[in-house]
Amino acid sequence: MLRGILQRIRSIPRIVWFVGLFLCAAGLGLAAGSWRNLCADCPSIAQIYTYEPQQTSKVFARDSTLVSEIGLERRTPVSLASLPAHVPQAFIAIEDRRFYSHRGLDWRGITRAGLEVLRTRSLSGAGGSTITQQLARNMFTDRIGFEKRVLRKLKEWQVALALEEAYTKDQIIEAYMNQIGYAHGWYGLQTASRNYFGKNAIDMNPAEAALLAAIANRPERYSPFNNHDAGQRRRNLVLDLMTREGYLTGEEAERWKAEPLPTERARNVQVQAPYFVEWVRGILADRFGGKLYTGGLRIYTTLDLEMQAAARVAMENGWDRIEQRPGFTHTTYREFADQTDDADVPEIPYVQGMFIAADPATGHVRAMIGGRDFVHSKFNRAIQARRQAGSSFKPFVYAAALESGIPASEVFTDSPVILDQVDGTTWAPSNYEPEFLGSITMREAMSKSINMVAIRVGMQVGLESVGQMARRLGIRTEVERYPSSAIGAAEVIPIQMLEAYSVFATLGERVRAFPILRVESADGEVLWEPRPERTRVLDPLVARLAVSMLEEVVAQGTGNLGIRQVAGLPTAVPAAGKTGTTNEGRNVWFLGFTPTLAAAVWFGMDQPVPIVPRATGGGLASPVWGEFMKRVYYGEASSDREGTLAGESGALLPVPDPWPIPATLVTRRVDSRTGLLASRWCPPDDAYDELYLPGTEPVQPCDRPDQSIIPNREP
């Protein structure tokens, strides 16, 4: 029979053989050409060498500590060499046991997957992809339909082969673990480990590594947050496979199977300064657009993490004091948090607050708290809220008076103010305390926050001058020219108030508060390095007089109890500032500064309702400011009130020297009841030293032997 077949073959004409050979060669050439042209739109070899996935932009604190990432896919690469061996072993065991022996394609796996397709007549779940193929698949960003899956698979094969030519096996598995998604928008091993376990990838144990390897196959299905049982079964399967491959003993696998799975996102991965980071993101989104989310920018900010932590502790203590105060009737934060898991709640029922601190000389924002809980509310009260300033507005009134030549010793009358309104009604404001003090110096009126005097000073210097002074110092919201504006009826934005107070701290220079030091590309090229916007807006002598009045507020005025006594800030720290309280205690403030740091505190409800009966800025806000400053200048453990521990106990800044008193200012000893020169005809207990602009000092001695009070001029 065989002989007959051979005879028939020999009888075939030679021309047929030539035609057959030609067709075979043509077919092979066509197949080879098709294979080469198949990947015309695939990543080329050159692209593979330089391939980088979408990179998040990294936000760093001023000490270069990573604070947060901004991007569509949050991914922080980690090197294979830094990982314990069981991490890559978990992925190899479940995804590609012959990873180190194949050349990119596992033909045994492909054959098995092909048979599965024939059996089920479906491409879904066929498997057979190596780790190299899966890395190649990640490089294709477009979505395809079912009818194109076979063609895409062939393209992935070609890219996988190219990857094997371009990279070592270790480089391929490192890239794979750093690029794939692990559910919930977490990309890359490090980001997943931080969010699932609250630890770095280099610290993962075998159970944790097995879970991430399990999740990698079908992230949304196997995430324990979505399907605990499925995630646990898959994690345990990985441990069993690690045992089969010899990576773990059976006893070790059983021990790691007993490890519980995480049930919620690790708490310690929450951004330490979420309101600050979101502020930075908003600024850079306008400047860099989509590049911010995909370009791997390196953003170096002004944030001081230790000051941020100090601010957080002080604010938490402040919120606790408010909620424990007699008469507090609102929902507490803990009650609300226990009742809801919602994010971005439209109406917050618990007491809110904000804190912001900055270097007054540079405008660099060191700490920012825009609200009590970023999960509940992303509204940043430090830079977005408009709140009535209350008495914290008064320094602008008195600065305008000082600039006009009215000295701090000028005497005004603390008595009722009743003004007719254009609608026929009358406006009759009141002081916080019901009694009136009669004749009182402007300095003492500031220290005790007397409303009637602030109104009279504002009317005398001119409400237009007051409004212009506020604008020059940094208040960009509208200040209407009404007498009520002198006592803080106008709505202001906290960060602008901080900028304005910083003018006093710098003795006359205004600097815009800003959070960014520089922005670099992923390659280290400096793309943007903003410079402080510094402008001289107030005469240094006028500013120094204003500082001396604000120092009085802390030394013996409305800020003294909270700052020096409750918080215990040592008197060695030169401090100045002003309390603020609005009608019915709806907003309470303290804005203050030292020569090297300015900070603002606000508490209130998001809805315009009273916080608690008898709420004041001195009682609720100033202790927070004092506690923060004490931590900054003395560290957490210091309790020394005389300043002997300066620079010790973890202090963040050295205690600064007091503001110098310019030699051109005039000093006179005057009588506090008349504002005239102290003399033997007036009680010595009423005498004090006052500072004056040249030419504004009194020249007449006081003379009130009968202890009468000198009538004051009215505006």
C-alpha cells in the first residue's frame, strides 16, 4: 500500500510541485507579514523601554515627607529588592507558577485555556495569561468588544514577547505588582498595602501578600470590603498554592489562614491635612490641568506636619470643651459619626471649626484645618467660609485711628450708642457686659473689647477710612460703610483675616498666604516656583503701635484667661491678638501672632445659630491658640511658665525676641483716665507708659485732684 502511495506521488507533474511550494512559501510569508503588521498600533520596543503608567502627583510637606497623592490612579512604586520574598512568591503561585522558566508565553497554559474555550465556547475566564502578558495587557488603554478579543490577545502575545526581550524577569514582576489595580481606585502594591493594612508593602506578612495576590485576579470580586467570604477563600487558595510551590510549609500556611481579613480601610492612611491637600490640588488643577493627575508631578508644600499635628490636638481639645460646656444642646460629633457612614453630608449638625497658621514674613501656610471631618464635609472653612468677624475686626478700626494721628491714650466714652436708620428704626448695639465704663482710653477699649468705643472711634476716623484700611491689610470681601462694620458686622474669610493680622506681625508688610514652595516634573525639572507677594501697606511706626495695643489684649485683656492661664503659654513668648464674638455667640474667634508665627481660630455652627450660652472668643477660641503656640515653642511636655525650657521638649520653633520699639516712637507716662501727662495731681496707680507717633503725644499734665472724670469728646 505504501509503495502505491509513493508511486502516485512520483507521478505528480513537476509543475504542480513548483506551484505547491510557491503557495506554501507565500502562505508562510503572508503569515509572517501579518504577524509583523499585527502590532502596528501596539507599543513599540522603544516605547516599552520607556513605558511608564499614569503617575500620581506626589504632595510633600516642607521636610519632603510624602503627605498625599493626586491622580486618577493612585500608585506609589516599590522596588522588588525591598520586598520580603513571600510577596512576589504569592503572585507567582496564583498567577504564573512557571514565570521564571517561560519566555513570555506559557504554551501549556495557552493549550489548557484553548481547550477550555472549545469546551465552554466562551472566551470569558479562559485564563492562560502569564504575568508578562498581564503586564502587556495593562499597556493597552482602549476598551474593545467581544469580536476583537482574539486579535487583542495576539497583540498582547507580541508585546509580551517584546517585554521579555527588553526586561529581566525581576523587572517585569516588579512592574506588574506596581501597576495593577487592587480595587477601590488603589493601584500598585504600596498604595494597596497602605489602604488595606495600614502598613508599607515591605512590612506585609504572607497572609497579607496572599490577599493582594488574590485580589489582583478580579479586584472588585475578591476585595474583602466587597465580598469577605470570596476574598477569604481566594486568599487561602493562594496560601495553599504557595505551599505546593514550596514557598511555605503546610503548618505556616494554616497559621496564616487564621489571620483575619481587613473589614474597612486602614484608619492611619487618612491624609494628615486633607483640607490643605485639597487646597493645593485646586490651585494646581487650574495651572497644570490634566497633567496634575497623570504626569507624576512632585509638589513641595509649606506644610509642617508637626505643626499640623499640634493644631489638630489643640482643636480637638477645643471641640471637646465646647461639647462638655453646660448648656450645649447640639448633636455631638461622636453621636453623629456613630449614626452615619455618609460622606459629604449636606448639613452638619455638630459644632464646626477651622484653624490656620502661617509664617507672617513669607505667607507660607504651616497648618490648616478646614473643618472637623473631611469625610463628612469637604467644605474648607479656612478659605471658603464667610463669617461675621465680630470684635476681631476692631484692630482695623484702631489702626485707621492710629494712622490718622489719634493716639492709643485718647479717651472716649463707653456709653450707649443709639443711631437713627434710613428705614426709620434705631440701631442700639450693646457691649458683651451690660455695664458701661464711662471714660476709657482707646488702648483699654481694645483690651476689653468695648463695642461702644470701637463704634465711636470708627465714626470719628471715618468709616471709609476703616474700610480702606481693612482692604489694604488684606480683607477682600465687602466691608459696608455702616457703623456696625466697626464691631465686625461684615462677613470675612478666615485666611484673609490671617493675612491682615500678619501685617501687624511684620510691622507693615502684607504677604499673601500660600501653600506651595515649588512644583517639579517627574524628572526633577522645576516647573513652577512661586514667590511671596510682599507689599508695604502700613507705616512701621503705626504697625508697632497697633501691636502694642494687641499685646495688651493677651497680657491683661480678653485673651489673657484663655492663652496665659488656661493654655499656660509662658509670658516669655511675645504674643498679640484679638478675640472675636458675634451676636448670640454664633461665631467665636481668636486671631493672633508672635514675631515668627500667626494663627487664626474659629468655632461655630454651619447654620447661623448660637454655639452655646455665653460663648466668647476669649473663652472658647483663645485657649486653642494658646495651646498650639505652647506646643510650637515649648513642645508637648513643657509646662514652664517663665520660658526657661525654650528650645527643649520638642519645640518646633525657638522663642522669638519681642518686637523692637523704634527709637522714633515717643514714650510718655500718662494718666489712664484723662490721656494727659501723668502728674502729682493724679493718682499714681492710674499712670502708665504709652507710645506715640511723633507730634501726637500729650503736652498738658493731668489735673484732677477731686478724682473727677474728664468728659470726653463725642464724634
